[in-house]
Amino acid sequence: MSKEIKTIGVLTSGGDAPGMNAAIRAVVRKAISNGVKVKGIKRGYQGLLNEEIVDMEKHSVSDIIQRGGTILGTARCAEFRTEEGQNEGVRVCRKHGIDGLVVIGGDGSYRGAQALSRKGINTVGIPGTIDLDIACTDYTIGFDTAINTAMEAIDKVRDTSSSHERCSIIEVMGRNAGYIALWCGVANGAEDILLPEKYDYDEQKIVNNIINNRKRGKKHHIIINAEGIGHSTSMARRIEAATGIETRATILGYMQRGGNPTCKDRYYASIMGAYAADILCEGKSNRVVGYKNGEFVDFDIEEALAMEKDIPEYQYLVSRVLSM
Ligand code: ADP
Ligand code: F6P
């Protein structure tokens, strides 16, 4: 029988994502309504090690559901990857009476949570990343806002690209995952969509595609390039040299991580935040919350981290057919 949970902590870790604030709000308010105290830990695991810990009340999370970023701040913390760092994390939790911890972040952050739970601190993870690359869940907080931000920006680039009859390479985020590129590629009607999971690095195919499209009278050529493919600027130079068509690269960058979360991100974050608080208050540990087949569910972290995710083949094939 697990010991009674009196106080839980909440932190955000890794890359920020729109909707993290809605998740923090839900964790705080649901835990308090369950009769459990909440402490906010600033700057992810780095803030835990630095003991940057504040009491959270219902009003501490007022007026944040609509805001991008994370009010707690986030960080990447190399020290937490070490045994010493993790032992220090456990010591700080115990010192501050933190019986359980909600970690909002990506896969890396889950590994930190897993390490703490192995050392006796109850942990629950919430998927917070714009990349949609966590295998145990069909949805990750921030994805919807990021793709809508990127889609609107790509529409704007397309306008000027058509006016000037140029080719445009637009790089979207996703170091290891092509979901943002796939969704925007389809939604923006891109002519080429380059995903880290699928790209064969044969640039000649793209060049041929551009030349053929121009012959057919197309005024623009939009290439959506996932960050994991990279080299957008040099690719633009090579394509211009090979096709004789003016080619420009636009790297959308961090604008995709910011901005007011969409309704979908606020909603998923709110339900996942409440769910995480509930299972932690019940004394569960080493769990991650997810959304699978239309339901909010939780998995063992080990099981979740062992799962694999790939670009769905049918969706990828459709993206190629529609871009013809
Ligand atoms: P994300 O959570 O978005 O995947 P990172 O991979 O950068 O982002 O991980 C966020 C933080 O989680 C890292 O800076 C580190 O503090 C912690 N972390 C990552 N991997 C591990 C690990 N294997 N063991 C312990 N902590 C880890
Ligand atoms: O995890 C989200 C993400 O935006 C990735 O797509 C990107 O590769 C990474 O974060 C960049 O993170 P940073 O530059 O903040 O370390």
C-alpha cells in the first residue's frame, strides 16, 4: 500500500509547448480539490536541484490558461542525467515534503521522472511537446498550436512565392520527427514534403519535380523541410543553380513554440493535467498520461518509453499523391 500523498510538485521540462500553462493550472486545481498541497518547481530539473520551489494556490494559476510558454519556466539539465544529480533531486523532494511529482515534457523528461520513481519519488508524466513524437499517445500538448502557427506562416510565404514565381523551402520544427512537416505539407498543399523518417536525400528528384511543374505552368513550388533534414539555405542555393529558378529558404524556428494555445491544446492539457493529479494523489507512480483511441489513459513509463512511433504509411502516401 503506497503512503498517503500530502504534497505534490509540478515542473515543466525540455522544449516548451503551448498548453503547458493549461496543464499546470489543471494539476494545481485538481490536486487542491483532492485535498493535496502543490508546489511549483521552476526551470525543470535544474530548478529542482537549485531548490527553486514555490507554493501554488488556486489563484497562482489564474489568468494563465490562454498564455503560451510556461509560467514555471523550463530548462535542459545535463546534471540530472547523472546518478548524483538524481540523488540530489530525491533529497530536495524529501526536504520540501514533495511525495509525488508531475513532469510535463517530452521523452527525455520522462526518463528523468523514471529515475526519480526508481529512487522512491512517485512520478507521473504528461506529454508536452510540439513534435507529437511520444509513442504512447496519439496527442501531445502543443502540436495543434504549432501546426496552425506554421500553416498560417506558410500561406504567407506562398503568396509572395507565387508573385515572384519562386521556389520556397520552408523549414519547420522537428529534429527527429516529421509530424509538423507532414501536417503542414498536406494542409498547405506543398509540392514536396521532406520528413526525417522518409527522406532518401536524392535532391535530383526534387529538382526534376520543380522543372516539370514549371513546364506545366505552376508559379510557385513549396517545399516543406523538417528541421531534422536541415540545410535549407544551402539546399535553396543548390536548387536555384540546378533549376535556374529563384529559390529562397525560410526557417520558421521558435515562433512555432510560442503563442496562445488553441482550444484543442487547452482542452487536452486541462484533462491530462487533472488526470495526472488524480492518479498521483491515488499513490500511483512511474506512470505517463496519454490519449489513445479516443480515451485518456495512463501507462507505465518503462512500457511507454519502449513503444515506437512512425509516420503512418497511408497518410504519407496520401501526402505524396496530393502534392502531384
Ligand atoms: P524533452 O523532454 O522535450 O524530450 P530533453 O530530451 O532535452 O527534452 O529532456 C529534458 C531534460 O530531461 C534533460 O535536460 C534532462 O534534465 C532530463 N533527462 C533527459 N534524459 C534523461 C535521462 N536519460 N535520465 C535522466 N534525466 C534525463
Ligand atoms: O522538442 C521541440 C523542439 O522544438 C524540436 O522540434 C526542436 O528540435 C527542439 O525542440 C529545439 O530545442 P532547443 O533549440 O530549444 O533546444
